[in-house]
Amino acid sequence: MTLASKSLEQPQCGNDFILEQKPMDIEERKAGNFWLFKWLFNWTSSSPIMLRAVEKKILSFLKTPYRGFFVDIGPAVGEADKIWTISMNTDSKEEPMVLLHGLGAGVALWVMNLDSFAKDRPVYAMDVLGFGRSSRPTFSNDALICEKQFVKSVEEWRREMNINKMVLLGHSMGGFIASSYALSYPERVSHLILADPWGFPEKPADSNTTRQIPLWVRALAYALTPLNPLWALRAAGPFGQWIVQKTRPDITRKFASAVEDNTKLLPQYIHQCNAQTPSGESAFHAMMASFGWAKYPMVHRLKDLRADIPITFIYGSRSWIDSSSGEKIKAQRVDSKVDIKMVNGAGHHVYADKPDIFNRYVNEACELYKAYATNLNVRDTTESDEEINDATLQVETQQKAEHKDQNSEHALSEGQHTEEVATDLKQQ
């Protein structure tokens, strides 16, 4: 295993960030030669250090110790790529879980999930190549090649980490990458968990017939199509954090309980994750037909995944993601285990909107896999989050009822036997 620039991340409980001049766990960035690139680079030159600081602050709210380090994956896409990784509970002998985040995100957004996931198993969360603190190489402009580059980066990371097999969990774009990886390396995936995955349904033929949308809005959307999705955040420069706070106040609300109402941490983190070279974002742009659809959708591809690999879909009931793809894949994979969970009241960021329910579903899925792998007969838990899910209570209630019935039958039998004896005595 090759680790580059190792660092043990210790929880920081203070209110101020300590910005080191040359920390060892910062991925070096280089400015281009063009004057505009140099100007933009200087505008956000402190971003890697600031990103490191705000990430550490968010992760300081974890209760489980974690370790952060770069994994050197070599020339996967660029000349020498590194993937920023955090690990937890690595002494556990259980099968590890690996987390892939969505567009514009990073490892710190799993802050409400990591403790729960790492309770019984090793957990690894990475900044997907091109995002967060990982290297930002130049991806191909071809959608399929770009997709395979993401897959290669995950496989090289797995090889360097010496992980034989894993439960692979991906959210949004991370779900698309996880699915493509499972198709390419099925022997390395024991269970595929897809949280509101992007890029699954086919783009409908009538998606462009938007008569109810004003002409000027359609014209603006058409003009901005060549641009990366988060270009406005970078164009705002140092005001990017303010834009996140104003345009996405829900982000602050989602994580308020996790970061003790520090309202600036999450907007700052998202801004710093996306203020640098939009490498992964450009790759996403290459893979998409339009923002909501992929050029090569997964709905007709995942049916070819090896039959013995279970799939768990977890959707938010209020998400803009089309959940019907999960149903279609379940219908296609008649000889495989496909489970679909719907989290009521959650949107696209299902892991943050309803973290307790999401965590429970993920942990249940892991236990289901273990039973499925050992050919045990396990109840298919597909209840909504409004239904009772305490299996122990249900079993105890059923046992009490059965015990009561047995006592009643025994009492009845004894009564009948007493009557028969009395009748015999009278006759005698």
C-alpha cells in the first residue's frame, strides 16, 4: 500500500482555524501560464489550505476517531494522481464500506453518517478524483472514456489500499461511478448501495418541449449549457460562500445539528471544494446529456451486473431524481436481490435530510448482504420510514402471543381431561 503525505487528523474543538504555511497533507496546485489563469489562481490560491481547515473543523464533530491521508494512485488520469481519503475503524474484521460522494461534494458531507457506518465495520470515504482535496487532472471530453477514467481511479485506489472486496455506496454522481465500477470489477463488490443515483433514466423525448417555461429562461439555459454546472460559484470569487448561503439556505439547515449550529461551516466547505480547478465538474459535464440525464444512462446497463451482487436503492421521496429506474432494474434482475427504499420527506441529499433513517437503511442493507451471502432466509425489509422497524419487539410480541395461545390450549386440555375423569367416576 502506498500512502502519500500521511497525516493523522485529530479533532479540533476550537473556534478558530489554524492555517499552516506548508502543511504536508495539501495537494499542490499549479497556475497556468495565461495571465487570466494566474489571476484566477491567485484569487483562490489559499483554497487548498482553507479547504483543509474547514474540513477538519466539520469532521471534529465525529465521535469516532478517523485518519486522513493521500493515496498515491499514479498516472490514473494525470501524471501523478492522489486521492484524499479518511478511514475509520480499520481494525474491524468486517467487510469494509467505501463511500463515493456526488457532484461538488467531499468527504466532510458524510459527517452525519460516518459514526453510524463505522460502528461495526471499517469505513473509507474518498474525495473522488477531480473533487475536494484530491488531484484535479484533465479528464477526457468523451463521455465513455471519462467514465472509465473515474472507474480506473477507484480501482487503483482499491489496489493501493489492498481491499479485496467492499460494500460500495455512492450518492448521486457517485452512484453512477459506483455502478460503472461494479460492472467493470464485479469481483470486488459484495453489495452495491445507490443513494438517489444520478444518470440512470433515459432522457425523455419530450424533455425539451417546455412551453410553460418563459422564453428568456429557456434562452438563458441554452446559453449556459456549454458551461460547467458550478461556474457561477467560481466566478463570484471570494463571494462564493455568500452565494452558497443565499441560494442554498437548506444546506445550513440540513447540517445544523451535526455542526452545533455553526452556520458558516458548510457553505464555506462547499465553496472551497468548488473554488479550484473544476476538473471533476468538467468530467461530469462531459458525461451528461443535460444536467438531469447521462449520455449513457445506467438503467439498461445495470441489468448485466453479476447476478449474485445485491443492489439497494435509497431514494428521497421529494427528490428530483426519477426513482422509476430502480423499479425497472428490479424487474430486469428477476434472479437477483434488488431492494428499494423510499425515505419520506427527504430530497436529493437523502443522507443529510433524514440521516437517522438513511443510516438505518444502509446498515440494514449491510446485514442483509451478509445473510444473503450465506444463503440465510432473511425477511425483506422494504417498509417506509413511517412503519415500525423494531424486529426484536415484533418477535417478542409474536412469542408472547404464541405462548398465550399455548397456555390457553393447555388449560382447555386440562379442563377437558378433568371433565372426562369426573364423568367416569359418576358412571362407576
